[in-house]
Amino acid sequence: MILEARDVTKFYGGFRALAGVSLSVKDGEFVSIIGPNGAGKSTLINVLTGALRPSAGTVRFKDRDIAGIGPVALARLGMARSFQLVHIFPDLTVLETLQAAVVSRLGRGTRLFASLSGDREVQAAALEVAELFGLADKRHAPARQLPQGDKKLLDVASAFALRPEIILLDEPTSGVSTADKTAIMEILVAASKRVGLRAIIQVEHDMDIVFGYSDRIIALHQGKVLADATPAAIRADAQVVDTVIGRKRTTAPHAPEAPHPSPLPKGERESDPKEERESDSPLPPWGRGSG
């Protein structure tokens, strides 16, 4: 178990945002957290990433208590996060933005600008991430000039530059066009496979993305876990459909659940023969989830 929360409760004054939430994430999983507005999703992500200390309960990452540890310390342990709203430096170029993340990972923050300008290790590592995310051709462009889809990719790429073992994505496709959403997810999955990421957790409102890529879905409602199951089981759960998804989703076509779970995501998309041929490679088999 790489990440585990047990009986997590969080109060804001007299308001209870989370009520006894328990969940776990295993190696090789792509887990989506869904729920209506006010369900507690953002609070849960903040607790899981150490930004907030729970009022009660425990959060453990790699069997270490991380409650309230803070995102900087947690990144050093191997967990990174991207945000719903893009967090980039608008006046830095794409490459400089990624170099800043690499400098942070290497512990050279006290000489940030010197590292950006003259450190070959930093430059090489940043360029590698830019290539993974299809941003190498735009590496000299100021971040503010990028289209929204590329800004999202840069934000996620900055988290990848920290070389995490697990990453938490807060609505990775929000604010981008429908056409760009799938492209972003495909790039993200491919990059995850290349770097050997152990697990992904995402908060997402787009149900096509959720059902297309998740191995498991956790549905929250009023601060509690309403369901924790495979996409197929979530579709069949009338309470989740009525409360979270909506009835129109139950009529959408979907593939039958695979007989054997395979690590890391393809969700309900049909398998690609090319991906199956690549399964013998030494890289983790991202992109071949179970449904």
C-alpha cells in the first residue's frame, strides 16, 4: 500500500468537511475521486498532500505518517501535486519553469538563477521532461504565451520534474477544450509510463475522463465515501448514479470489465494492439488499466 487514509475527519470551525474517510492506493493504480460540489474533494486532496492536518484520523505515505507535513516536505518523500488552477511563472520560459522544479528537487534552491543558467544537469533534466510532455519545441516560449492546454501540460510537467512516485492531479483537464482533454490525458499516461510512476490520483468532474482512465473510482458525498469500486461497479451503483453521476451516464456505451486487473490506466477504453505489444518492455505497463 503506497498511500492510506484511515477514518479521516476534518472540521472548519463547526463545519465538518470530511467524516471518517478511509481509502488506500496500491502500486499501479489510477484512482479517480468524484463527487458533487461541496462533497469534500478538495479538502481530502489537501489532507492527503499534507497541506492540511486532519482533525482526526491518520494519513500514511510509504508507511510514514504525513499528516500536516506540508507539500514541500512531501515532495521530497516522493509525492507531488498539480492544481485545478494553473500554477506557472508567466514570465519564465517553458524550459526555465521546468528547470525551477528540477532545482527544487536537487536542493539547489539557494542558487536558483545560477542553476538555471549554467547547470548542465538541471538543463538536461528539464529538457527531458519537456520532451515527455511534447513541449520541447516550445521550450523557449514564455509560459504566458502558451495556449491553455499547454499551460495545463506545463503545470503537470513541473510536478513530474520533481520525480515523484505518486502524483495527485486536481482536475487536470479543467479549463481546456474537449478536444484537448483526451490529448492531455494521453500525454500524461505516456509520461507516467516512461518515468515509472507508481500511482496516480485525480479529482475530476469530466465523467468521460474518469471512466476512460480510472482503475478505481472513489465517490464522495457530504464528506463521506459513498462508494469505492471499479468503473463498471460504479456504473451499476444506483445511489452513486443518482447522487453523483446522473442518469444519462448509465446509457453510455462501455466495455466489459477485464477478467484480470492490470496495473495503470486504460479505464474503459478498448486496448490498443500497439500497447499490448509494448507490455513486454521493462517500463511499467501504464495505459492498460482494468475498467
